[in-house]
Amino acid sequence: MSAGSHSIGVSAPVQAERTRIVGSVFEHAHDIADAGMSAILAQVPGYAARDRTFHADVHDQLTRLCRTGLGALLDKRRVTVDDIAYARRAAARRAQSGLTLVDYISAFRLGQQAIWKSLVAHAGDSEAGRDAALSMVVPLTRYCDLISTQAANAYLEFQQYLSAEAGRDSRELVESLLDGALPDRGPQLSTAHAHGIGAERATPMVAVTAVVLRTADRGEPGSSDAEARHIASAALARTGVNGLRTLSVVRGSEIVALPALGRDGSADDLCALLRRTRDKLHAEGITLGIGVSTVFTEIAQFPRAYQQARSALDLLPEDGGVLALPHLSPFRYLMLRADDTVRQLVDPRIAAALAEDRQRGGMLADTIRAFAGADMNLREAADGLRIHHNTAKYRLRRIQELTGRNVRSVTDLVELLVAIELHAAPK
């Protein structure tokens, strides 16, 4: 909703009146939600039959959607998908509750009508008020289209996920695969083939495990970690890189997924999608930790890959993220798994030098990495750092003075690199 673009040609009196109207309606968002709820309960039986917790959730969504749209008008900016991410979670709750899509869209329409009626009432009978109300038709219509489309899409996506879950085939298939066996017949085999698993020999796959670390808006009616896990599982099911949906199920407190990469997909493509999915869910108030195994081709290797993915989860920091083993070197993996004893073995002189270097921006650590990456070629390292050769030479001499280690010695260079990675790894 770009109020700036819709203010072109609007006179100053009308613009002032528009600001007055929107500000007044914004302050009455709770009352508008009351009016919307009354209309919904009177005209949509599917809502009237629900309990108080369900009604409170709907009322909260009406209030938030009203304030989001009107707030954007006041700030003269366009509403983005991220601004209404909470509406996608609400849509998933409606689908999970068994509410029909027809009733859901009808309720949306009635909620939008309540906003329009309030705007007209606050506009009054003056010519400036009427003109101001008319000037808001286009931006508010676009906003209503945006939230309706996002909500309907989220509802349908989650309903599709629930349909697959209801048949139990996906969950039973995952349990079979965790035993290292692909069913040789029946609906489970059909489900596997539909997800690109077992349809071709030597199909590249990875195991993915995810856990919900936090959910925002815990005071929101109906919000729970169990609900968040199903929403996240539905999102992971849409991260396929080969034109097929990813097999994804909720298994206790975790989510287990088995993306088939196919002939044209790659672990890099999948991880990029997983990171985007994780970011989108974070915007919706769901913080995930996601672990990705190495690539394998035989179903019998899935149990081991699943354990790899779980191990990757353990290496993530508290704020989660995506840790993909295909992107880690053995060296980096070992450093991430290092315990406090290993850190205690670092020479105090090296630890002190690195601690001081971090406070100064990490210049010396970067130089050591660049020197190692250039196969101990000083000039190439300097070019990579975009510094003069003499500057790089000075830094290496300074490193030796502070740590007592000569970076031209392979043993000393490895010790320095280990110390750097240990300090960079989350504790």
C-alpha cells in the first residue's frame, strides 16, 4: 500500500482529512474487530459453532490486519508480505481446525466490510471527507487483495499438507525408511515415488531434520509449538528442487524431511531454499534450527544420514539457522565439535593475541587464513586481501611476535588455524 504514490493529485485539504480519518479509525481498530466478529458470527455458521478461544484468535487477527493496513496509510508506505506474515499462521490454524475455505474467505470479506464502514462513518458528510475516503479506495483495495491472496494460498498449502498427513502414508513411509527399507508395494511405495524417492536407481538425496526453537506471539490464542512444527513441516514440503514435493513429516518434537535432489537438483540449491524457508518462517514468528546430512543414494543409508542431520542440529547456535554438512570441510566440522578441553589446549599467548585481534576487527586472523588459502604464497595472500605486499609481510611478523609461531612452519600454521576456528565456533 503505497500512500505516497496514491497521494499524487490530492489537494492539501483532502490529504489532511485523509490523515484525520485514518488516524481516527486506527484508534478504533478494536471496535472494528468487534463489528467484524458480530457480522461473521451472524452470517458464517462455521465460525458461530466454534469456541471462545477460536473466536478470540479471529478477533485478534481482525484487529491486527486493520492496524497493519491503516498504519501503512499513515506512514505512506506499501504493505509487504512480511508485514502480514502472521496472517499465514492464522490461515494454517483455520485449515487445521477443519474450517472450510468458503467460510474462511467469507469471514475475510466481512472483516474488510467492517473496515470500509468505519472509514465511511469517520469521513462524515463534508466534501473533503468524501474525497478523502475515495482517495483510499485504490490502496485499501490492493491491501485487501494482498491479504486475501496470501491467506488463501497459506490455507490451501496447509490443507494439502494435512491431507497427506491424514492418510498416515507419509509418516509410516518415513518410519520404514528410518529402518533402511523402501516398501516394495502398496500406498507407501506410491507415496515414495510421488516424492521422487526410489523411482530411479541411485537417486541423490539428503536427510533434513528441524526443530522449533522459539515461537513468537505465545500469547496469541491457539499458538503452540505443535502447531508451529506442522506449519514448518508444510513449508519444508515445498522446498523440492526437482519439481516434486519433499517428503516431510512431524515426528515427535522434530521434523524429518527427505528431499530427493534428482538429476538436475543439487545440495546447494536445496540449502538455498531451506535458508529462504527458514527466513520466511522466522518472519512469521517461528524460529527453526535445520540440520542437513551429506548426500547419499541408497535408501539403506538414510538412517545414517538422519543421524548426521541430527548431529548438525547440535552444532547450531541458540538462534538456529541452517547447518549443511555438504558445505563443511572435515576441518571445520571437527572444530565445531571441539569441547572445552580442546580450547584449553590452545597456547595462552595465541588465545590472548586472537582475543585482542577480534576487538580490532580480526585483521591478523584474516591474514593467517589468507596466507593458508594462498598455499603460503605471501604475494598472492596480499592480493587476496587487497593490501600491499609489505603490509602483509609486517602482519606476519607481528603474528610471530605476539604468538611465538612462525606461519611459514606448517605445524605452527595449523596450530594457528585451529585456534582461530575454535574461537570462531559457537561454545
